[in-house]
Amino acid sequence: MKRNIPTHDPYTGELNPYYEELTGEKNPLEIQDKKDRLDIFNEIALNLSENDPKIKDKLSELEEIISKLKSDL
């Protein structure tokens, strides 16, 4: 009987630290790379900026910061 191993704690949202050990696979919810985190953050910021002109004005500054962070990795 195959058991369903949870990827995270449904109450706290924390990732299951034993997921990989129990399944032999990487946790699909885990972000593996700092560049991935920056890309996700940038995508969220772009989506927000489309709906809010104040955010859109600051987006160019944010893109410069993200580029700098990526180049430092």
C-alpha cells in the first residue's frame, strides 16, 4: 500500500523535512536555487505593478536590485 507523503505541514505551511528521505524525490514545493527565488519574486512584482501605478514606478529600481543580486550569486 502506497502512502501519500505530505509535502508540507497543512497547519504551519512549513515544508516536510523528511519528504525526500521518504519518497526518494525532491520536494516539489522547495525552491532549490536563490536565482529561482529572485525570478519568482520578480514575476510577482511584475504582476502587482500591472495593477498598481505606484508599484510600476518603483519596478525599475527593483529590477536593478534583482539584476545586481543575480550577478552576485
